[in-house]
Amino acid sequence: MAEREQTEAEYLASYNPRAFPPQSVTVDMVLLTIRDGALSVLLIERGGHPFKGYWALPGGFVGSDEGLDEAARRELAEETGLEEFPGHFEQLRTYGAPARDPRMRVFSVAYLGFMPNLPAPMAADDAAQARWWPIADLEVTDGDELTYDQLAFDHSAILLDGLDRARAKLEYSTLATSFVKSPFTISELRRVYEAVWGVKLHDANFRRKVLSTEGFVVPTGGRKSIGRGPGVQLYRPGEGKILFPPMLRPAWDESE
């Protein structure tokens, strides 16, 4: 007599997850803003082991009843105090090197977020402190400044990937307007590009490119007073999402 085929319900009832090594999932976030004209990332100082005393990206384990996006937004609210994040927020990529976490096999799904005027961070219970750290300081390779290789886990690689994604997005999308509060001037928008790309741009060339790109910005009709003159024109984000032609990063300082 042929053996009766096992039903899915029977299979699941007899399934033993302990037959496999334990694995967990975390979310980590590259949160960028511009503070005092400098591109800055939110970092936390870890208050416990592993990597106690190291700086790290904000994040945490995904709860058993949470989806990935839900966990990311919960961590985001805990670190920034913002229940809603009106800026740009997207999934970056997944990291799963076997030894990236010394505790166990941990996969991390990283997110990238940026917006203007993010508030002072709120250190969670497992953090010693939290602060906005200028990217330019992280790129110092000597002296007393923090360097990328001093970040916990593989967070230096995650941060570098996030920076590369943000810098590239400013080339082909209108997301630079997510870094500046509306209404804004063209000069304020230019300073966003300069802060994120780390270069100085030629004012007239930048203005021409922005105003000639359909759907990028829209004049509000208002003006911002500067000195005794009539003021400069104010703009708001347009309906466009993609820049064509793209706003390519220069390989040199255009202001020279």
C-alpha cells in the first residue's frame, strides 16, 4: 500500500526550527540631515556589549510581531522623537556577512532617511549618548576625530553605502528638496548639493541647470529679503521626481 502523503498541517506540526542554527534580523538606519551647513549622520554610543563604547548607527532587533518597515519606523521614532517622518525614507540594502555580529548570525536590513531640521536625537535605553556627527569629521583619517573604522559592527560599510546612495540620488532625482525647508532660494538648494557632494558649485551654472529642468522647482511668487535690495525669489518643490538631464557631480571644485 502506498504511503499516505503528509499534509502541510502535519508537516508544520512536526517541524523543528531548533534543527537549524539561530538567526535574527535587525534594522539599521542611515539618517542624514544638514546642520550648520554640514552633512551630518545620526550616531549613537553603545551603552552595552558587544562593542560597548563604540559609535553605531541607530537600529535594533525586529520584533516577532513586526514587519521590517514597522520596526524601522519604531526605531526611528525612538531615536528622533518623530512619530511621523515627513522626509525621504527608503530601504537601502541587506547585510548578512556571517561574522558581522559576534553574538549570533544576524541579518540587518538598512534604511536611508534624510530631511531638513531633524531634532536633537534622543538616546534610547541601550545607548550612552546620541548625536549628529558631521560626515566631514568621519572622513578625517588622523587626529582625535572619529573615523569610519571605529564604528561598531559593519556600520562603516552601511554608512558608506548610504552616503553613496544619497549622493547619487541628488544626481538623477529631485530629492535634494527633501533636505531644505520650503519655500527656499536657489542658493539654499545649491548649498544642499554642496554639503552632500562635498564640493563647491558655480552659482550661475547651478541656477541655470535647476531652472531649465522641468518639474524641479516652482516659483512661489514670494521673495526673501537680503540687505537693501528687492530680495531673491522663493521656490517650492515641483511635481517632477526624475531629473533629465541629470545633475552630475563635478569631479572638481567649480567655484575656483
